[in-house]
Amino acid sequence: MAHTIVSSTHPHITHVRFTDLLTQDDLHSDEALGLNAGRLTGVLLDVRTMKLDLPEGFTSGVQTSFFINPNLLHLAVVIESPLLRSVALMAAKMMKQRDKLSLHDTLESAETHLLALLHKQGL
């Protein structure tokens, strides 16, 4: 697996860093991200050090990924690569989940966005 869970400042935010090569296991890491705990969770996903190579079967894998978990409040992605930005937007649009995705240049921006969404939910 190419992901690491990083400590977060809020109990309803899971901060995860994808590094190296993305795998199908990363796409289906609902349990590790706390999405199977039965509560809304915002995921702060840092892909700044992820390699620009997608796993075989990415388009079918993303359709069953953690991104469609009903407990995912929002996915805030910290991303630098223009290519990965396009892929993220394409995947969200393909799954009709565009409203659950935001792209950010900094960790602070992503976290601020998630905190605002959690506040709206009363969390």
C-alpha cells in the first residue's frame, strides 16, 4: 500500500498521505480511513508525493472505492500535479460525486474547507 494515516486535529477528519504508486488497496481503504465507523468523516488526502502512475483497472476500481462510501462527508485533496488534478476531476464527474471533492494547493486550505463543512453539519 502507498498510504499513511497522519494524525488529525479533528476527530471527524482523517488525514492520509498517498505516496509512491497508487494501488487498488489504497482505493479501497475505507476501514483504514475510518469510513466504516458509522459516522460522517472528512478525508484530507495529500497526493503531492504520489507517483504519476495509476493502477491497472483504475477507472473500474474508483467506482467501488472509498469515494462512494456513504460516511464520506467530503474528500479534500492537496494536489500539485495538473495531470492528477484532471484525473481527480474526471473520476469525480464519472461517479457523479463532484460535490464531494475539492482540490487544494495547501494542507491548510484543505483542512479549513473540511472544518467549515463539519461545522455546517454540527460536528
